[in-house]
Amino acid sequence: MYSYKMNSYISVKFPDKDIIYFENFEDILKLENYDEIINIDCSGNDLDKLPEKLPKNLISLFCACNRL
């Protein structure tokens, strides 16, 4: 399980779209267009691991202040 603190969010950006916020990686992994994600910021979520499969088009990943 990917743990997270209350009121902390993971922001996700797709090409030519606004940033979308999620509470956990489980919801992000369910997206049909998951591989189109270009930016993920999961900083400050007390995560102890990342998903095994990251999006194919991912350009930047920010993960500060976690337990990775």
C-alpha cells in the first residue's frame, strides 16, 4: 500500500492540461491515460515506495520529504 498523510496530495500533469490532484497512487494507476502523465509531484506524502511501473511519458518526478 502507498501510504499518505491526510491533506497531502499527489499532483499529476498531462500534456496541454491543468494539474490534477490525487490522494494516492492507487487512483492514479487506474487512469486510462496513465502513460501520458508527464509530471508527478508526490513530495511530502510520507511514501515508503513508488509504483513499480512509472508512466512511459514521464519527464519529471519530484519526491522530496518521503521515506523512499
